[in-house]
Amino acid sequence: MQFITLTTDFGLIDPYVGIMKGVISNIYPYAKVVDISHSISPQNILHANWVLGRSYHYFPKGTIHVCITDPGVGSTRKAVLIETKNYIFIGPDNGSFTLALEKEEIISAIELTEKKYWLPHNTSRTFHGRDIFSPIAAHVAKGEKLTEFGVPINKDELTKSEISSAIVNGKNCIGQIQYIDHFGNLITNINENLLPEKIHGKMKGIDFKGLQSSYAESEPGKLCGIIGSHGYLELFIYKGNAAKLISAKVGDKIEVKLT
């Protein structure tokens, strides 16, 4: 069984995701198509980069990861296939694969120029997920040689997203919110390795102290910190929504004193 994952900003109200799955099934019905997320913030490449980068490695080696958050669709941006030692990534060359590729050994990168593997009609300027990326993923799953899909490009020329890192200055650590999940939890870019057991932090003027061992350990309505499942400091409100309560957004600054 060949796995293909889909990560997009298409949502589930419109037919776009279903159409992509139909294209894949027509070409290679034996593929196992798995949705990572279709709730990426519209046109938010950093959001897509984070979601895929924290998810892709939980799939079996050889999985084909299709990631489409594509504000440049129809422009001169490249459509690419990236082969690594463990996985294959397919999508627009706009930085969506940056986090994943930091952890992977790149074997080759190909610009998808061979139109005989695209859908056999006039290619849309607005839906390359249907016309290029889905059929290519299906043909890869089917066993076509990767070199057949286009021309090699220099892996060092692949577009990279600007990923900010937390800054430690003495007893102070300055980070930012890198992701807000469905529950309103605020996932920061402060790795657990930077933090002692005792911390005192501030987010948008609201203090929080210490690290909880579970969500339920804290009192409701109070901003608290915990090391989340991805290994980064996460701010939450037990039985509440931290993002809504403090009007937080991705990119907001967080200050932590390392006591």
C-alpha cells in the first residue's frame, strides 16, 4: 500500500479536496490517501510549513506528502517534487517544506515540467492541486520513475521560509507564537531544552508561572504553561481558549524569565 498525504488550505466546504482524491483514485486506485489537514489558514505558508513539518515523519517511509498552500498559483513559482532519503514531497516551491527538509537528507529535486503526467486538459491557472500535484502524486505511487516528471533543479535553490528561533539572553528568553491549534492553545517556538522547571513568563501583559504537568492541573480561567506534544512551550487556559481570551495571533511575542 502506498500512502499519499494531503495538507492544504482548501477547507472542506468546497469540492476541491474531493476532486483531488478523485484524480488520484482514477490514476492509481490502490493509493491510501490520508488527510493531515485542510484547515491551514488561507494562503498562510508558515502555517502549512509548521503543520507538515510536525506531522510528516509519523507516516511510513516512502509516503508521498502533497502540501498545497499556494498564493502564487498560476505565477512563475515552480511546481516541484523533492525526493529525500525517507519521503517524497510534492507541491509549490514556496517554502512549505522548509521544516521537513531541515530534518531530511535531500536526494534530488525536480521541477514538474513534463505535461504528459498532468491532467489531459487545459491546465487551470487557479487549481494546480487538481491538474498537476494530484496526478503527479498518483503516478509516483504507481511506480513511475521520478526523473520522468521534469527537469532536475539545484536543491540549494529551493525556496525556504523564514523560521524564527527563540533568543536566550542570560536569564531571559524571547520567543513568539508559531501556531494556534483548534483549542486556542498557543504553541511557541521555545524548545523544552531551553527551559528549567521554574519559569516566569508574560504574554500580552498577562503573567504565567511554572510549567504544569497536565492541562487539568491548573485552575480554570488562568493562563498557564506546559510542554506540549511537539516539545515546545505551550500556553493554555484549562477549559478555556487562550487565543481568544488574550487576542493572540501567530507571531506575537512571548517573554520568559528562566528562574
